[in-house]
Amino acid sequence: MTAASELLRGLTPPQQAAAAHRDGPLLVLAGPGSGKTTVVTRRIALLLEQGVPPWSVLALTFTNKAAGEMRDRVQALIGPTGARGLTISTFHAFAARQLRAMGDRLGAPDDFTIFDAADQKAAAKQAVIDAGMEVSNWPPASVLASIGRAKQALQSPREIEAAAGDFYSRSMARIYTAYQRILERSHAVDFDDLLRLLAVALRDDQGLRSHLGGRYRYLMVDEYQDTNHAQFIIATTIAQAHGNIFVVGDPDQSIYAWRGADISNILDFESQYAGAVSVSLGRNFRSTSHIVEASAGLIACNESHRARDLHTELEGGDQPVLLTALDEHDEAREIVDRFRHLHDEQGVPWNEMAVLYRLNALSRVAEEVFRNAGIPHVVARGTAFYQRKEIKDALAYLRVIRNESDDISLRRIVNVPARGIGGTSMERLERFAARQDVTLIEAMRRCNEIDGLAARSTKAIGRFTALIDGWKSILTGSLIEVGLADLVARVLDESGLEAMLRARSGEEDADRLANLQELVSAAADRDGMVDDGEGGSVAVRLAEWLESISLVADADTIDPEQGAVTLMTLHAAKGLEYDAVAIIGCEQGILPHARASDDMAQLEEERRLCYVGMTRARRHLFLCRALSRTQRGIQERQAESRFFGEIPVESVRRVEPDDPWGAPPPVITVHPGQPVRHPRFGLGRVLRLGRRPQGATITVDFVEFGPRTLPAAHAALEPTDGGT
């Protein structure tokens, strides 16, 4: 047997066809679990075995882990000596290498440094200031996202400025210009610059194209569906010299459009390269037949899906379960019960199980139920719910309301969101508090006694203390019992935390806003304990809740013996696999996300995201939805995900509970928009009707007192005919 035939041994016919391909463009459509890394590494080994010099082979991928695995596999096949000179790299590392070698030609200083995420954030903040704008209105994360999109499109600050047609675009162009000046003064580049500088140079410099195209005669690109415009330009310009471009990917797993990935790069490959060959790897070596059939049926609903035979020879296993739960707590308990059964009865290790979700906020209830059940778990590639920055900010407000002597929490939130109480004002307040031996909040109440405070700062401090005092008055009692959820909702609203995030457009900001709204739901859960005899005044409930959260933050959830169940977003799960997977929140507005309701392209990406989640499972798959879910403290009926109806019925098993929502709700005699009168609060207009664990509620916007949420059973509202 020749060395070449040995390298092809054990491969399926489509894998052999792809690995043995020598010259010309080739597209490998690699379905989930289809052995794409095996194909890429066997092809590299075959090229070297056939006499291709190692230094002329370039393989590009997206993560250091993927690049390292490829290098290890090639060396295992042909030995380290035979692979010497071979370039297997991430796009960014390859670009950095070219900038080091030819910095002057590519527009980078010889001694450049690469700014990491913290450096970029600091530079973005300074750029906003240098551009003459307020950091509170131009948060660094949003600024960097906009600059990143421009760089991925290979647009310079001057090009952005020339195309700017509105206030936002003109302002962003000024910030981008200031940001680049900071980088240039620092002899630095950021991650997007690495790709932009190389791509622009390759696009505009024929000599550079010839040089790199002549050096790298065989180009391979992994995860081609995830390439953005800059990466596309790098790959295609290098390949112009010879046409030997070998790309591997799966359009059905393109889920990063929000990050710049362009699915058309892979969909248009065959039309871009005349004579391109296409090989489909449809056999799944990971999942059982039931899982493959169910996921294949779902993804076939996408117009962008290319029809192909997705199959497996792994028989057995359970049918995927479409699980309907009563609410989010019942959903989490169902998963816990099923995971415990798999662990105790079938010996599946905890670290071979995962809970996946579309929104980070959904992890909160799952974390709580897993913790109460004593099952080890970890939030992967993310932060546990109560450790997220926006949640810690909100909790700091609540801690100050509960204990105004908590100067640590007060310092955290005094200017979050920005309200004109800057560092200089805080220094004067701190010195006054120290001299007078009073708390910081007391110093703020006496700010008129402090010399040197600007009138604007004094007014801002007064508005802040008025907010704190208004919230504290709720704890001292009122004519109407206020729920903990109502208090939290009011703090998030009146503090400006929610408004700050609503004003931003990034994916991360939307996630943070959802987390704040989930905090209201967590407070509503605490309110629900009143029915179990664990209640008390809102002050008592707040104190007990904050204490329980502090204990949660210190909990050790990792079992070194058995590992831990992984909780993560669907986006983070790409490339991973587990014996058992549960996807929670399979409801309209969550998966698919509400933003996809009127956008077919976004809906198809949401379907691909669900497909990616399903195909992470080897043997056991649970897709879960709740009949009702508490959102911002209000229990609302949920519609099941449209994806449930798109999965072939013969491939799955449905589990349904009795629907308590079928029973008639309490009779409420008012409706949203109706003018009403309250014996204490006076005239108002009904905003909404809600359902919480402790009963129905009515939220009214009163003329004098603003929004108030009242228990429907004791609202004492009188409908009126007049306006408010």
C-alpha cells in the first residue's frame, strides 16, 4: 500500500474525493460532525507526500485551538520534520506575521504593538473625549462595535466621513478619526486593523498579491461561512495567482452575521470560481439518526439551505423530546430530573451535558434550580447571572436603599448612568464625610455646606439623593403593599439604567437589558414566596433576597470528581458536542428572537442557530418551551417556537403538561388605556394588566404619582368617562 493510499484509508468516498483533490478551487460542504478537520489534515499530508513544499501550503482558521489541533494532526501523520515550514494559522496571526515582515509596505510601523480589549476600550473612551463628545452618550463598547464594522468593510475614517449623511454618522466619523490618531501615536494596531491593513494592501498592491500568491500556492480556509469581508479579500487575492483555493464550511452553521460574517462568501463560491468542484460531507459521525433527521428537517426550511443528504450510521438513542413546561421553573426542573436520570441510571457524566439558550438572561432560573438540586454546573464563556456588571450595578442601588451606610455600593452607582457627579465632586464629598465623620450619603445631603462644588454638581447630587430617599420611603410602609418586583422595576426605570441600555443598539446592550428585566422576574419569584409563608414586608423581603444573592455569588458549583453541567449560549456552543443537550426558551420572541419577526434573513439565521444547538447533541436532545414565562416580573403566556412545527413529527416525541392557562382568569373590569380613579392616587390611565405568581395586577399611570402596580383583587379602581 502506498503512502498516499494509506492516508486515504478509513475515509468515506466523499472524504476521499475532497482529501485527494490537488489543483483548482474546491468547496467542501461539511455538515455537523462530518469529519471536516480529518479531511483538511489528510489533504495537507497528501500534498506534502506528493512533493509540494511545506512552505507553499497555507491553512487559515478562526481559533488558536483549531489551528493547534490541525498542526498536531498533520505532524502525527507525517512527522514534525516533514511539516517544517508549513503555515497553519488563524487569520489574525497570519496577518500579524505579514505586518511584522512588511510593515512599511502594509501601512504599519515596524515596532507596532497590538492593543488588547482593555487597551481598545481605553482608547475608544479617550477618542470620544478628543472628539469633543460625552462618554455617557458614546459608550466605548458601542463605539468599538461601529469602528469594527467599518474596518471589516475596509473603510478608513476619511471614507466614513465622506459618506456621513446624518448626525450619528458624522459624529462616529470624528470618533473613528480620533481613535486612529491614538493608535498611530501609540505605534499600535487593534485586531480589526490586522485584517484591514493586510486586505487593503492585497487589494491595491499587485506586487504584494503576486508575492504572497507565489509563496502560498495551496490555500485552505476552514469555517469559510464565518469569513467577513476583510478575510474574504485576503483569501481571494492570495488565490488569484493560482486558483488553488480549498474552502471548508457549512452555510447551515453561519450564525455570526451580527459580528460581520457574510454567508454569501460560501454561497457564491462556485459562481466566483469557474470550474469549482463541490464535495458534500453529509454523513454525521457524532449524532444518532433521530437527532440527524430532526435537525435536517428543520434546516431544510431555510431558502439558503443547499439540498444534500444529511445522514448517519449511528443507530439507537432516544428520539429528541419537544418538552412543554408550565413555566420557566418547571422547565428547569424537568431538565434537572432528566439529566439526573441520565447521570444516575445511564452513567452519563455531568460534563457530558449542556443547557443552551438564546439569551443570557435565561440562565438565571436554570442556575438556581441546578444549584438547589445539588448538581454541579458552570456558566461557560460567560458570567454567572448575579456576577454580570449590569446586575451588580442594579444590586448596588438596592443595597444602598436597604443600607445607606454602604459607601462601597454608593460609589459604584453614584454616576452610573452618568448624571454629572464626577471624580472631583466625589473627592470633595469624601473629604467632607471624613471631616464630619458621616456617611457618604449624608455628605451628599449636606452638599450645600461644601466649598468648591459647582452649582451644576450640587443640583445633580440633590437629584440623586432625592431618588434614594424616594425609594427608601417605599420600605417604610405605604397605604398599598408594594411588591419587591415593583420596587426593583421602579429603581431600574427611575435610575436610568434601562434607558441607558435602550439608547444603545449593540447585541451586547440588548442582552444586558434582558438581564435587567430578568432581575425583576427574580424579584417577582421572591414575592411569590409570600404564598408559602416566607413573606414579610418589602423591606424584609429585600434584605433576605440580597443576603441570598450574596451567598449564591460565593457558591462553589464545580465538582472535581464528576465535572459539571455546562450552561452557555447557543452562539458559544458552536464547535462543541455533548452526550445530552437541552435547549431552553424555544418560544416565539426568544428563539427565534423578536428582531427576526419581520426579517427573513434574520429568521434564517435564527433557524441556523437552533440547528447548531440541536447538532451539538450526540445521543439525547431536549428542546424545551414554557407555557408562560415571567418577563420583567409579569407572567405572560408564551407561544411555542415556530421551529417546533418545522421539525418532522416522526423524528421527535412531544411531552405536554396540563395547561393551567386554560382555566378562566380572575375577572378584571378595566382594560389598558381606560381612565380610572383611585381613592388615594386620584386620576390615572390603565397601562397594562399582568399576572404574577401571587395573582393578577393592574399597572396605572397616575397623574400625580406616576406609574403604580396594584394587586387586582384590592385595586379599588373606579372607571371614569373623562380623560386624565
